[in-house]
Amino acid sequence: MQEELILDPKHPGIKDAVYIQRRQEFFRLGKEHRLIHGYAPQVEYSQEEDAIWQHINEKLEAMHQRHACDIYLNGKKNLGLASHKLPQLKTLSDRLQQSHGVRILPAEGLLSPREFFQYLSKRIMPCTQFLRHGSDPEYTPEPDIVHDVLGHLPPFMNADYAELMQLMGIGARHANEEEMLQWERLYWFAIEFGLILEQDELKIFGAGLLSSYGEMAHCLSDKVTRKPFDLEEVINTSYDHTQMQPLLFYVPSFVYLKNEIKKLIKN
Ligand SMILES: [Fe+2]
């Protein structure tokens, strides 16, 4: 857990004093509500922020319709996201809770893997509330509300997916360091960058892919090696989060992935 906000020196907003102040306010609000209040605060977004959200959302939506998996598309529709306005996490949390008992807590930034998996084990998904800098809508060096809401939340409207995420949390919560690395790799190659076969066609379910038009176009191109998901290979393969992903894995179904996750859970 970060005690204070530390931004990447290459962050596009690093020289924008107004942005930094806004980001600091989200850091303070998010941390306070995550640790003390236990729910996401109501946030008033500016017209400029709504416009950035709309710009990214519309570009992503066109690609989602072509490349996202069914569970994602159905979840996105049922979550009721507005294209022109940033969503309130509290509203989304209420919807997810009614569906399959998943709650959202606000996150001030990236949490430690151990903390994050602890939340998943309780059917809680931490989500950021701040938005990337408007000068480069395609890029963010840290997870933001576009990544978390448009990437991660829609499939939680599906019972199998909600259970699968909780299983990851349960499996990882008492992991030693070596095991934690395996859970992080599994999370990376499945939840962030996973592909799924639907009617013999490769579709996307990874949040890191679905929240970036660059990654989405890249992941289905011939620059990427795509292999059938193999648990042993996945947990022994390292990755570089600073680059476009050269290697991806696809699963035949979410039930298959859930069963693979169960193999890694110690009794
Ligand atoms: Fe993520």
C-alpha cells in the first residue's frame, strides 16, 4: 500500500499541476473510503473528464462489438454504463451486488498483490476512480477508471466469472512468495490478457486488452504468439508490463479456466 501518491516520472500529466492536485484528491478520497468507510464516494466529474471518457469509450465500444467475448458484451450491456458520462462506482457496486454479490471498493492506486487478492477472496473488486490525463487518452502508466470499469467490471455480471475471480483470491491469500508469483502470472495471462475460443473464433476477455484499443488491435495480429492455455506453462512464464504483449494464451471456456484455477488452490 502506498502511503502517499507517487507518480511515474513519464506520466503524461506529470507537469500539469491541476491534474496532479486532482489525482492527489482521488488518492486521499479513495484510501479513506477503502479503509474507513467501505464504499465508493460520490464524485463530481468535470465536463472535460466526461469528454475524455466519451472519446475513449466510443472507440473501445466499436472494437468490443467485434472482438470481445459474449460474457463481456452481455455484462457491459447489463451494467448500464453511459457512454457520455463517467460512472459512479457506488451505482455499479449496487448493480454487481444485486447480480452475484460482488462489491466494489475504491482504490487510491495500485494495491499490493496480497492486499488485492485478499479483497477478491471476499468478492470485492477494488477500482480506481480517477481518470488518465487527457493529453494522451490511449495511454496510462497506471490502472485508471477506464481500465478498471471498462476492462474488469462487465464480466462480473456473470456468475461463473464472479466465482472464478473469488477462487483466485481464495487461492492466493495464503500464498508464500513463490506461490504469489504464480498467482500473479495466472492473473496476468488470464484476467488481464486472456483470450477465449467461441465458435472456433478467438475472442477477448482480458481487461488489459479490452481497455486499450492499441492492445486489442495488436493481440489479434500476426505479431503475437497465441497458444492454448496450459497452467504449468502460464505459471512459469514471466511477462513485461511495459510492452505490448508478445505471447497470449486462450482458454476453451470459463468452466475450463475455473477448473485450472482450482488445481492451483491448496487445501
Ligand atoms: Fe487490471
